[in-house]
Amino acid sequence: MAIIGSILIAAAAVVHLAFFAMESVFWSSPGVWRRFGVASQRDADTIRAMAYNQGFYNLFLAGGAAVGLVLYWTTLRDVGFGIVFFSAVCMVLAAVVLITTGRAFLRATLLQGALPLVGLVLLVLG
């Protein structure tokens, strides 16, 4: 179970890396900001700094999960588990916060929160 949990946590890290790329690197592309429900270039420009900042939150969560997984599968298993646990719980809690903003975000909530939640449960059971 620990292997499957680790794969799901790694997949969650990849999802968060993709969000980092969209929010912090490719935000100026209309295809990207429209995906986030932004209606116009003017609106996208207005919230660009916030999106940039949010993207780095996603990058740091992905980095924590990745570093934690590497340590978990080495001699620092307990340290790695602690870092993975913290990163995955933060991902899940961020998804909970997202769904509180409206039902329109259900799909994004599941994308952001399901992988780390299931991965963490499997890692704990393993």
C-alpha cells in the first residue's frame, strides 16, 4: 500500500506543479486564465500578482511532497513521512477551502484534493 500511496502523492505533486506553471509562468495566455474563470485580459492583468503568488504555494507543496517521498524511501523514513504528511494535508485542506468558495469548483477541488488524500491514507496504512 505504501508504494501505491507514494505514487498517488507523486501524482498530486505533479498536479500542483502544473498549477504552478499555469499560475506563475503561463498566466498571460488567454487559454490559461480562462481556465480559471477569468473573463477578460484586463481582469487577468488585475489578478496576475495574486495568481503568481498562488502558483508558488503550489510549487512549494509539490516540492515538499517530492522531497518527503525521496526521504521516505531512504534511511530517513520517519522524516520523509512527516514532510509528506504535512504537504499532503496542506493540499487536502487547500481543496477544502476551495470548495467553500462555491460548487462550481467541485471538479477543481477533487483534482486538487483526492490524490493527496487517498495517497496519504494508503501511505499511513502501508
